[in-house]
Amino acid sequence: DSFISSSLEKIEVMLEERSQQAQAVAELQSLVESLRGQLGEAERNRTSQVDELKVQLSSSQEEAAAKVSELEGKVESSQGTICQMTGQISLLEGESAEKTKQLDEKESALTEAQSALTSLQESHEVEATSLRDRIASLEQE
């Protein structure tokens, strides 16, 4: 009788433990399902964020490509303008050198003319003096 009683107590304890284990397993299964739900939601959020970032990246890349294209156009235009201005500068430098040469030639011709005028004036003064002397000598006669 005591063996049966002791066995029944052991069986009751085992059933109680089994019941507690079953309840713990049910709670763990519930927790696993909850975590799976949270994981699924997190995965959907991550996928949504990744898709949104891809769209933003694509948009940023398109904007950057457009800006690069615009800047390349400005660089080409600037290079064309620089080439044109360089040509104009070369032309103006050539014209300036030619004008400087012409001015030097005119200055040289002016110097020669002034020298010739000075020589003529001196020659005329000598002749005038000579004529005055001659007139004076003729008047004395």
C-alpha cells in the first residue's frame, strides 16, 4: 500500500512536472511565434528601407550625373572662350608690335627731319651772315 501510495505521489509529481513543462513549452512556442512575427516585421522594414535607400541613391546618382554633364559643358565652353581669347591676344600682340615698329620708324624719320631742318637753319644763317657781310661791304664801297 505504501509502495502504491509512494508511486502515486511520484506519478502526481511527474504529472505536475510534465504539466509545468508542457506549459513552459507552450509559452516558449508562443514566444517563438512572437519573435518570428517581430523578425518578419523587421525584415519587411529592412527591405522597405533598403528599397527606399536604393531609390534615393539612384536619384542622387542621376542628379550627380546631370551636374557633371552640366559642368563638363561649362568647361568645354570655357575652353572654347579661352582659345578664342588666346587667339585675340596673339592678334593684338602682333598689331601692337607692328604699331610699335611704325611709331619707331616715324620717330626716327622725325629725328632725321629735325636734324635736316637744324642743318638747313644753320646753313641759312651762315648764308644770311655771308649776305649781310657782302651787303655791308657793297654799301661801303
